[in-house]
Amino acid sequence: MSQKYIKTQNNNMESKAYKKYYAQAVYDTHFVETEEIADYIQTQATLKRSDIIAALDELGAAMKHFLEMGQKVKLKNIGIFKVGFSSIGVADVKDCTAATITNRRVLFQPETEQIVVGQTIKEGKVIQKYVKAKKLIRDVVFEETHDNTMNVEPEPEP
């Protein structure tokens, strides 16, 4: 499988990129949920599906607990999760309280690794060129589609 995209044109006349074309991601309408992830993990490991579901359920509860404590959660080969928020600006420092917080969200920073993409020799020394690759999506393949609503599996009929 691959990440699908469509070509879209910027029609905002006030933009410097007016009339330029861009690739835009197209997502499957199906959400992959805990049970499906458990089924997949079960084929890759020696754990039972029920144990995986229980662990993933507890992972959500554990992440909530640690995020509420003001801590960052780092999952190996996935990344770091932390709380982010917006607040209303106030003129007086005494008025800046928890009541001014307006929007809460979870911020995610994917884990990255350096990958050597080339090397040069400068003044007799080998200089390696690196890029940072996000581990979760390092090997994603992209494929153009002409359908901006993708559904890999048909929804079951009621």
C-alpha cells in the first residue's frame, strides 16, 4: 500500500503561490482502531490479541495519567507526546490564571534518526551528509490518485 495524493491548484489570488500545483494527501475513510492494530501486532509477535488490546487500553490510560502530571511521554520508535495549550492574553500578571487557558491539545514529535545520504571529501577529511528521517514514515511510498475520497475497504451495510 501507499499514501495516496491528488494534485491541487492554489486558487488564492493573494498568495505568492497562486496557480501553483501541490500534492495533497488523501486519506482512507476507515479509521484503524485498537482491535485492528491488535490483530496486526498479533501476526508480528507472540502475544495474544486479547493481551495486546489490554496493553493498548492501558497505554491510553497511562499516557493520560502522565500527561495530566505535566510529563512528556516518549514511546520508543514512535515519538514524544506532551500537552500543549493556548491562552487568552491579559494585561496584568495576576489575571493570568488557569482560567485563561482556552484550548488543550496533545502535541506529537515523531522520533527521528540521522541517515547518511552521501559524503564528500573536504581538505582530506570525509564529510558525511545526513538527513533526519522520521522513523514512523521513513519508508512511506507515495502514489497519485484521482479520487479525493479514498476507501480501501467498503463500509459494512446496515
